[in-house]
Amino acid sequence: MLEAIYSHLARRAAMYLWMLVVFVAFGRYFTLTINVSDSLPGTVFLVQKGAKPGKGDLAAFRYNGGGPYERGSLFLKRVAGMSGATVTSHDVGYGYRDYFVDGEFVGRAKPLSKAGKPLKPGPVGLIPEGHYYMAAPNPDSLDSRYALVGWVRDSQIVGRGIRIF
């Protein structure tokens, strides 16, 4: 039995070595992530590590912590605004606020989470240098509409996201 395994490995050593090289190289520049929430359409995403996203791109970033998720959790959202853009919000009643980036609607913030906990509204004003405003189409998405996420610093960005399926 061991002889058969050794023989197999010896005959295919080059192939296994190349597979290892490809696996290591892929992991250095890319990561696969699975979307476990309803915040974005899609389930599996490829993240190109170190690639800076532009407006409208998907971006993966590390969460600062607080609320229902651990610090360092990987979030994937769409870049709705970048440094220099203006974020405004309007009270629409009963604690709900509509958010706009440069006049474009990006989402409605709720006063309470699904679990019934109060949610503080996210920042408004000029997006600071080196920061992003992240959004997702789902009304329950935890994104820049809420203080728990707020502006996302450039240093939190892992890379640009690409939807696989």
C-alpha cells in the first residue's frame, strides 16, 4: 500500500508541485468569500487583494467591530462615494433617514436593527480624504448609513470584489 502511494507521488511530483505553486500564488493575490447575508445579490465573490476600488465597484473591507459582528469581519459592499463626495440625509419620519451621495439616493437607514436594538445614523458631510462611503441595496444591510460602519478608511480596504455567482 505505501509503495503504491510512493510510486504515485513520484510519478506525479511535478504536477503536485505546480498545483502547490498555483495555490500559493492565488492566495497571495486573491481570496474567495461567501456572502452569508442578504445585503448583496450573489453568494460567491472573488476579492482581488490590494486592488483599490472605484465608485460603483464592489469592495471588501475589515469591519471595525461593535454590534452583531466581530472586529475584523470581512464585509463586501458597493462603493457609493469616495473622498470629496458629499453625503446628506433627510429625516423621513419615525426615525427613518434617507441617505444620498452627491444627490444620488443610496439607501434608507432604520431606527432599529432586526433584533430591535437602536441604530445610530451614519455620518454626513464631505467624505474625508482616504475614506469611502459603502452601501448595499438591501434595507437590512449594515453599511455606511449607520455609525457602526460610518466612513470606511482606506486602510480597512482588503481589495476589489468580483461576483462569481
